Amino acid sequence: MKFRQQPLTVVLREDGKYSKEKSDTDSAQAEEKVICLKCRQEFSSAAYLTYHLKMHERGRVYVCEICDKGFPRKYLFDRHYLKCAWDPMHCATCDRAFFCRQHLIKHCRKCKQQNEK
């Protein structure tokens, strides 16, 4: 695995674009680190930061009709909507709720074994 001689930091320029600058630190194995200037979250690469910045730019595009909670990405909304809109399945033994059938089956096996003891 190759490491850069000097660590890099990503800086927001006046034109609104990001640029990489060398740091004065003399660590031979330091990693590149980028920081979101809006929420101060750190990322390991500029690509992750770019993906994250789209969330700030777009805002909460996908909104749940049931609870009015908003999500910046469709897959997050879809995962939430399954839990919010559908009726959960319940374990017949302990009445614990599950949204995924496979998780319910796995739980019911364990729950049944524990009650038999």
C-alpha cells in the first residue's frame, strides 16, 4: 500500500470549488482527510464529500406522506416508508414486531426454543 509523503487537506476556494493543498505535517503515513464546511463531518476522500454535499444542496427531497419526515436519498426514504406505512408482523409467542419476514422467522425459532426450556 502506498502512502503520500505529506498529508493533503481539501480547501474551499473563493470560486466555490475544492482544491487539495499539502500540509506542513511531516508524517509519512498520514491519510488524506476532507471536511464538509456546512456540518463539519470528515470524509476519507473527496468523492465521499461530493456525494455528501449533494445532500446539502438538494435538501429533503423525499417526504413521507404519513409522518412528514424528509430524506435526501430515495433508498433512505424507501427503507423508512416500509416501516411507517406497512403493518408489522408479530411473533406469536412474545408479540415482538418485525417488518422483515426473514427476521421474524429467525426470531420465532429462537423464541420458541427459549420457551421450551
